[in-house]
Amino acid sequence: MTDAKHIVLKPVDMSGLKKRELRTQFGALCWREHMGKLEVLMITSRTSKRWIIPKGWPMNGATAAEAAATEAWEEAGVVGKTSDQCAGIYTYHKDLGGKSVPVVVAVFPVRVKKLKKTYPEAGLRKLRWMKPSKAAGLVAEPELRGILKAFRPPA
């Protein structure tokens, strides 16, 4: 999957945080083999249009991997097979009601079988298949960059 020794978590300032102010999300690292090459599916965020992976909040009754798969469907129309093994963890800050809060994202690989044309957020984001190394150069989060560079599909 990933070579953990290449992924270094950056420090996250949590001074003054109350216990519910550190948030958790689950992300989907959507991948395929195309013409013998590994490709990952990157999407743009809705507001800033930065390149990201599909991700979202925990869902009642769903495992972390199931929540990641749901986000991949809602944000990119992905139908595929999700691995229960986390490919890595990264952090970022999200603006919630004018306050920046730290978010920890656990990333789960999703082997893409099909991309549907109609899905909940169709038309709100750009989607693009690319080599993991190219994707790593486009993301803002250093740890996500490391996850993308080190990613190897699950066996």
C-alpha cells in the first residue's frame, strides 16, 4: 500500500482546543490501472478549486472505509471496491463558521470499476485521472503528497 517511512506527519497546533474541536474525516484514494499504468482520480474542491481527494465526515452506521466510499460516490460518481486498510493519514485546517479547526483525514484506497455520469455533486467539481506523482505535486497538504507518492494498490 504505502511505505510509512516516507510519510512524515507535520505538527498540528492544538493549543486551546477543546476535545470536540479536533475533527476527523475519511478520504478515498480512488485508483485504477489504465494501459498498464497506475492512475489516481483527483477532484477539485467546490470553493477554492484546489486539487483534493474525495473526503467527508463520519457517518452513523458506516465504517471509516464505507464513509470514504460514500464520499467518492457523492463527490465523483465512483463505483468501486474499497479497501478496509488505511493507506495513510494527513491533516489540514478547515474553516467551520469562521473558525479554522484542525482535521485528521484517514485515507482508504478505492479501486474504481466505473464512473457514473449522474451523481450528487456532478458539475460542481472537475475530475481528472493522473499519475500519483503528478497528483502529489498538485495537492497542498504535505502528508497527502507523501501518501500519493508512496501509494501502491492493495494486493
